[in-house]
Amino acid sequence: MALSRQEDEPSPRLLFRRMLTMISPAVFVRKMKGADGEALLRGLMPLLVALPLVLFVLYPMVHILGRSFQTPEGAGFGNYISVMGTSRFLGLVYNSFAVTLMTTGITLILAYVYAYAIQRTRIPFKNAFRLFALIPVFAPSLVQAQGLVLLLGRNGLINRTFGTDFSIYGYWGIVIASVLYVFPYAFLIFSASLAMADNRLYESSRILGAGSVRTFLKVTLPSTRFAVMASGFVVFTLVMTDFGNPMVIGGDYSVLATEVYNQVIGQANFEMGAVIGMVLLLPVALAVALEKWLTGGRNMEISDRAQPLRIQPHLPRDLAFGSLVLPMASVIIAVVGVVIFASFTHLWPYRMEFSLRHYNFDVQNGIAPLWNSIYIGLMAAGIGVIAAGLGAWVTERCRTFMDGPLYFLCIAPAAIPGMVLGLGYVLAFNHPSSPLAMLYGSLLLLAVCNVYHYHAQGFLIASTSMKQIAGTYDEASAALGGSFIRTLRKITLPLMWPTLVGVAVFFFMRSMVTLSAVIFLITPSTQVAAVSVLMLEDRGAVNQAAAFSVCIMAVVVGVLLVARLLLNAFGYRHISLIR
Amino acid sequence: MSLEIRKISKSFGGVKALDDVSLSVETGEMICFLGPSGCGKTTLLRIIAGLEYPDGGSMYLDGRDLSSLPARKRNFGVVFQSYSLFPNLSAAANVAYGLECRRWPGEKIRKRVEEMLALVHLGDHARKLPHQLSGGQQQRVALARALAPEPSLLLLDEPLSALDAQVREELQEEIRRVQQHLKITTIMVTHDQEEALSMADRVMVMKDGTVMQTGPPMDIYKRPENSFVARFIGKMNVLPAQKEIPFQSHVAAEGSRPRIIGIRPEDVQIACCGREEGTFSGVVDQVVRLGNLTRVSLRVESTGGREKDLLILSELQGMGEGLEVGASLPLCIQPENVRVLEWH
Amino acid sequence: MKFWGIKSFMVCLFAAAGIMGAFLPATGVHAGEITVYTSYEEDEAAAFLAAARRDLPDIKVNLLRLSTGDLHARMLAESANPRHDVIWGWAVTNMVDPRILNMLEPYRPQGIEKVPARFRDTENRWFATTGYMAAFCVNNEVLKRRNLPMPTSWEDLLKPEFKGEVVMPNPASSGTGYLQIASILQMKGEDKGWRYLEDLDKNIAQYIKSGSRPCNAASAGEFAVGASFALRAIKNIDEGFPITMVIPSEGAGNELEATGLMKSSRNKKDAKRFIDWALSANAVNEYYRWKEIVTVSGGTMPKNFVAAGLPEDIGSVMVDMDFNWSATNRDRILNTWQQRLER
């Protein structure tokens, strides 16, 4: 092990030691002696990253934490005691875990099979199947439930057609809708992991006489164990905090996330909402922490001498996987397809003739919320690229004593459910004494909220790409006399831009479809598209709600296509845009 | 430009990478840091370049204190093991980079780039991107890039270790030629002893963050001071100092009894010398014929009952006809060819 | 020369800050601009607003429509720094929450005498011009398919054949849901009322979190009966859904929609002009075209209301609601409901 390059993957202990050395006076003084404008600026960069994170993530969380302890009798645990003391609360916790664990289990198995089929078999139409798996990402999460009700409701297409009489509402409804909702996220992680394989391992396994099952258990599964963990936790987090699906299809089956919505929207009980929000924060934060601790950056387990996998022809295998993948893809297409179909019918499910009348939205702002969403998406893309890119650059390149805390701060939003963040924003920014009160009620705050809601994912995309750009470029540039700004401008940014386009698209997409955080922040002039869908659905304009969803999907798909064509035109076919 | 390094030390998380390293480099000299991986040679180079800060010690360039100067202001040329050519810039743009940083006028930059690319015989490849060039070509561009801004010092961090043997040899000559042509003070890090011996004016051998020995290559080869240097550079029989093998003590300290000695295999002669002194017999254990060279291991029985048999390696010119395993042969060693070594 | 890079960086930063600043709302108060919060249904709010814009062309009205519960939550959350000038058409039961009342400024608009005294606050902080009442949406197709009788009263919903076919709003989150159980408790008295609700619970398929969705679910044929409010039923009939509106024969629980001026308004002149307009003849005309309950006389009920089954003398089917009782007992009733019936 070369001592000189030890710095590449600092262990926490090493990091801590380095922190100590950095703050020891002697070293500090020596560093300051060489201080010029650049060194000063460089020292300020971590602050530039940390400040907005503190302001837009920690500050609202502190407010919500404070609210949870605020009782009519003053500060205390009164809210916690009154919430947690009830059997209803225990029931909600049980329900949340029942739904989340079942969904996680099912999703992991299905997504693994699907990803395996795409990456490790020779089924035909792989690209199409890959695209089908990702369809749910393009739409507001509500769409899964919307489609399921249209298909499998008591008066849904299936029951009407076959004269059957079953009900989708309740536990299984939530589970199925949730599986559909999170499937693409798990699929993406598995797909990326299964795409990396060392052919030599598989050849040796075959030469040693291992059968395919044994090879799978001994080679494939172990090499993807971190992906299993990672997607397990992503799915867990998403399902645990999603309220759109349980709201539409859950019937009377309540979970913690819907309870927050209830407490705040229904009963105007911010203290209780804050308590349950904090409670919701706990398992999610634990899940995120556990995932980081278990995987600890060991995702890349493959040596650089690895040879790409050559998939052997094997008809029975391909037939088996084909027969598994086809129905899965069909379900995904059917659920979204029926929503699109319903948007073009005269009156679902009674008059099925073609009609465009639902695209003439008779809501107060008409189609305007869609434009708002697009503005917000564009702003979020801009701010998100700067925030995530700068965060990745500072934590990967600047190497200050703040690296550890800063990294934590950058990924902390992954542990904050959207609705908790939104609630925190209202409490924190809608206060005349707040220095940022002027932000409240602006499209900008919605964009900022979206950026920090999805900050962790955007940051990780940028950070992974930053890791792949060798640190020696920075050193080479410094040795040649380049300031770090010049390095950034001439070297790092030109190498990073395709990834940054990906980050921008990511933030745009999420801004278009997200509901949970922004629902607390909209004002008359800042209504957004996903909320319009919810309101239309609430009003009972099912067809119009479907039509609005279709508009959102169309915008998302359109932007994706433009970005894809742009990247392809510059020869960056390998940059994936859907995360 | 001369460089003076005084008592530099550096540790990474409790592991000492450099321990009180001192060195002075003369103007126009080429010095090699040589040692196994992990010996701290690259760390030292990076500290000199300003890419790493030392925990203690100081550095002076022509008497000027360097310790507070950031890398980009030191005006040193650095060539990295991994080339580190900016992948988004053409060869010419890479070479021009340092000049642009120094705000050279455009015309001057163009001329200098042309000149530097010609120097490394890559005038025709100016417009190519790094990935369109071979490894050797990339490293030539890197060399040109490092030299373009007229650096006061050239630092080479294992510049050739990623290259094929043939390209490596070519580039060794090339670097040496350019270095001597420009008379630029150069420090090169390598773990390849042949490379160090053939290229450097002086070699500094390092182990575990400390300097083992510094000197001209042939000096180090001929007169290693300790067993580590002896074995790391070339082959050497390192034996306990026994009475059977005579040596001329070059150790100044009177009365200190040397414990180990070293003899180069080519200095172990078989059945040739007329003198009685220093002659003893060994049994042939193994013969390896390398064409122009024959390597023989011989077993020398110990005289005292308690010590084990010694294995001595000898190298003969030619095919070594008539050598057979098991044959007992007389050996002789000239006392002046025996080095007293420190144990390391 | 080294500072050039830093300077360009700073320029970029400031440029970015400037661009972001451009998206900030104007913080100063614009004359002629007010923000109004309402719980009127989307389409009726849009129609009222169009009329208001015709009559008050110089005032720009920013309208936020949210359901009753949402709006309550929002106004409390924003109570430290309210964004709106006027509350318009919002449930009286919520309006009389002391936390809300404290935000209101007493104001006697022109023509307030047209509103009967029982429909306005004694201290002039609010007045109610419109209202809505509970009604069932019954899906004819489902009734036929499952061979069910047409229900006419709350009592009918207890019949065993309706098991799993009735949906009603969750009173904890929905204003309509609360008015329904409040009216039952007021009509039957608390003891009998709770017993009835417990019996009804056996037939309820779902307590749905919004007030209009039970009707929508019934309209979509998901369930036979959705307990909702009359306006929703009338609109869905107009849409073409195969449903019948049933006003429970015991009497329909109802809710009034009130209007008030915010103390914190930064443009009181225009806010007052808007409130005055809300009582004007043109506004009342619009109310009559859209609402089943209008407290101000001066119009007639539209034909489609009558066609859908609404009696012309609406007072004859309405429960005489005690809104004060509903408001003061809200927390207690919801707690009891949640303990006994929430699933």
C-alpha cells in the first residue's frame, strides 16, 4: 500500500485524526502564512455549501422539533406522551411497518428478477423492457393508485368486464400501488449492480463445475449484496413516508404518513403533526444511517481488470425470465396506460367514447399550475446543479476538516420525509421575524424545497462522477500554476457537464411529480401541477385528474427526450438520465 | 536551481511516512528517489511539489523558504505516473495550460507549444486528444507540459512505471536527453533500480520513511552501506562476518566488531586465484545458465559446529562449462571486494 | 493577475443571486392587489371570481382555494405572518375557532342588513352568505346490479343489505364529515346519536378523508352510497354520472360559508371593497346560480338543482344547526369518534 495515496478513501478514524491535525494551531498557522486570495476563497467554499444546507434543512427541522415539544403548558413531552400513549398510534406503527416491509420484500424480489433478466439473460426487446420498468418515475406517485382504482376498483375495468366482485382498497391495495411506485428505484440500483460483473469469476465458476443455481448463490448474489441493501433501504424510506398512495387506495387502512397529513390538514394540529413527523423521521433516519454504515462506500467491488460479462445463450433460462418479465411490464403499462386512456374518454367508466374535453381544465388556474411546475422545475434544476455539484466538489476536492460533517449534511435530507420538510418550511419561513420570510409564497421557495428534498440523491450522482475524475487532474493543474477556479472552469466542469445535465434532469423530473413537501407551501399564484392532480382527484374529476397527470408525464418525457438527444449529440450515450 | 530539504517529516494517521528526511539537490543535477513501495519516496516528492504539507521540517529553493508557498506558485514541473493529461484538452492545449496560467501572450504560447512538442517528437500530434495517443506519447506530452513554463525544478513521479518495457527504455533515454539538454534540476521517483542507476546523477535509497544511502549510482552499487541497500540494488551475498572470509575494514570506529559483510556475486571467483588467503571450498548446489552469464550457488560448510552452512552466490561470465551439481570447488574472494555492512 | 479568476467567480455568484432574486415575489404591497382564501369549490370560485373581476376591474384578486380542513391548517400555520387579506366562503364552524376569530377585524360591509342576524357574528367579524348541506349520492347502476332499494334516510343506511356499500367522510379530516356527524348528534341527542353512528359503522366500507370523494366514489360506481353534500351530487348528475341525489329525510345537516376581513391585511381599502362586493346584487345573483343555500334573498334556485331533487324551499329539509355547539365541541367529538369508530 502506497502511503502517499492513502488519502483516497479515508476511514472515519483517519478523517477524525486529520480533523485534529487540521485544527491544531501549528499547522493552521503554517497554512495561513501561505494564505492568498485563493486560500481564503478555498476556506470559504465549505461554508458556501454548508450555509444553505443549514438554512434549508437544519433550520426547518429545528423548528419542527421545537413545535413537537410545544404544548399549551409550555415546553415538554406532553405531545409525545399523548400521541404515543394511544393504542391507535401503536396500530399505525404496526400498519406502517406491515405495509413497508411487505412492499420492500416484494419489490426487492421482483426488481431483482427484472434487472437480472435485463442484464444477465438474452431476452429480446431489452431496451423496451428497461423503459417500461422506469415508466412510474415519470408520473406523480398518485398515478399508480389512480390507475389501480380504474383497473381493479369495485367498479373498475376488471370487475366490470369479468363480472367479478373484489375490492382493491386496503392493505393489499397500498402494497400493490407502493410496489409499482418504488419498483423503478430498486430496479435501477439492481440493474447498475448487475451490469458490473467480472466474466473471469463466472468462467472460473463454470470451469469448477458449479451449476447455474450454485453460481448465482455463490457469485452473483454476493457481488450484489450491497445493491440489495441499498435498494432495500431506498424502498423502505420511500414507502414509509409516502402518503399519496395510501390516501387514494388505502381506504380505512391508515399509516403514519397519512396520519401526519390528517393531523395537519384535517385537524390543524401542528404539534401532533410535528410529533408524528419526528417519529416518522426516526425509522427512516435509522435506515439511512444503517445503509451508510453497512455499505460504507464499498459499492465498487470490482477490480479494474474485470472483463465484461459474456452472456451465454440458454433458451430455457431466457424463456423462464421472459415469462416473468412480460407480465410485470404489462402490469406497469396497464396501470399507467389506463390513466392515459381514461383521460381521453367522455365519462369513465360509463361513456368510453373518445373525447378531449377533459383537457379543458375548468379549475381556477386552469393549466397555469403546469407552467408553474415547469418554472419551478427549471429553477430547481439550476439551483440543484449548483448545490449538488458544489457540495460534491467541496467534499471530494477541498479536503478540509469539515469534509465529514459536510458530507453528512449533504446526505441528511435522504432521511427527511418530504411532508416533514414541507411542514418545517411553513413553520420556519412563514414568520415575520424570519430573515427569509420574503421567500415564503414564492416559486423560488418551492424550487428550493424540492432541491433540498432530493439533495442527497443529486449530491450522490454528482459525487460519484466527481470520484471518477481523477484527483490528479487537480494536482496537475495546481502544479502547472492553475488556480482552483481555473481548474474548475477549464477541467472539472468540462468533464462533469454531462453528469450535471443528468443531475439537472433529475431535479426537474422530481420537481414535476413531487407532492408531499410542496403541498404545504403553495399559494394562490404558486400552485403546482401535482397538487392540481390531487385537487382534481379530490373534487371527483377523475378524468380531468388523469388528463393533468398525462400533461405532467408528457412534459417529463419531453424534457428527458431533449436532454437525451443533447447528450447523444455530444457523444455521451452512457450517461443515464433516469434516476 | 538548488534545493535544500531539512528534516522533513510527515505521518498519515499515526503511520510515519517520512522521518526527518534531509537532502540537498545541486543545480542541473538529476536525482532519483529509489525504494520499495511505501518507503515514502512519493510523499517526499509531493511535499516538494507542494501537493502535500509536511508535519515538520523546511525546504529552500536557492535559499528561499518554500514551506508557505502553494503548489501553483512554486513553478515546478510535475509529471505523474498516471499521465494526468486533461482528457478534454488536445495535446497542444495541455502543453499550453501552464503558459495560460502564467498569462503568456498568445503568440508566445503558440511558439512555445510548438517548440516543446517538437522537443518530445510529437509535433504532428498537437491536435489529438489524450485518448487518441499511446501511453508513451501521452507521457511525452506530459513531459512537454511540465517543461513548457520553464520550471525551476522538474519532478517526475514514477513516470515510466505504467509503460511497456520497450517504450520505457526509449523514454528513459528521452527524459535523460531532454534533462541534460535543458540542464534542469530534476527529481525522479522510481522503484526500479535499473532505471535509477542508468538515469540518475545521484540516487537516494529510501526505506520506511528514512534515507538509507545517498550517492552516485556506481558508488552505491560498489559501496552499499547496509544490507538493505546491498540487496535492493543488484544482488549481494550478505553473510555473517566470519573469519574464513577476509575483508579490509573500512569502518572507522575502532574496536567495533563488524557483524555482517557483503560480497557481489561477480566478486566470488571459482578455482582461479593462486593465493592461500581467502580461499576456501564450496559444493555446487545449483547452476543457472543465463547465456552470457552463469549463476552458481555454492554451499560452504561451516567450520564451527553450531553455525549453519552458508549459501554463496557466484556469477561467472560465459557458459560455465564443466560446472556440475555436487562438485567441490575452491573459491576465492579479494579482501578489497568485501563490504562491511550495517544491519537494516 | 491571480485575482482575475476570483473576480470572475464572484461575478458569476452575483449574477446567480440576481437571477434568483428576480423570482422573488415583490415584497412591497401593490395597491389594487389582494389575496383571498376560500373553500368554495373550484368551479364556483372561478365563476364568482370572474364576476368580481368584472365589477372590480382595478383590483387584482389572488385566490387560493383549499378544502376547509386544509385552509384551517394553513391559516394557523401562517398565523404569525398571514399572507391573505380576506377569508371568503369558509365553514362557520371553523371560522369561530378562537384562534381564527382573533385574526379577524370587525367590519360592517355595505348591505350587511340583507344578511339575517343569525347568519352573522355579533361582533361583525364574519357573515355568511352561502352554505351547503349533506346529501347522499346513490349510484343507480350499482343499486340495480346488487338489487338494493333506494335509501331515503340515514336510518335506511343501517339495513344489512347496505353492508360494505356505504362510504362517508372522515370527520377528523373533512369539514363535510364533521357536519354530518354533528347534525346527527344534534338531531338525535348525543347518546342516541353515538349509538346510531356505531350501528352505521357496521355498514361503512370506508371513512374517506375528503368530503366530496364519497360522492365521487359512488358516482364512479365503487360503492352504492356516498354520504357527501348536495352540490357535489348535483354537479355529478350534470356531469352525466348515473346517480340520484338523496336528501336524508331526517333532515340535512348543513354548514354556512362565512366571509371576514383579516386584521393583518396590508391593503384594507381594497379588501373592504371586495367584501362589499361579496354582498352586492351581482354577487348574490352568482350565488343563486351555484349554491343550494343562499342566506341573502333576491334570487331563485336554478332549474338543474330542482331537477336533481332539491326542494325549492330548502329550509324545509335542513336541520337547524347550532354552529356554536359544533365549534366548541369539535375537539371532544372528534376525540370520541376517533376512539370509538376510527379504523
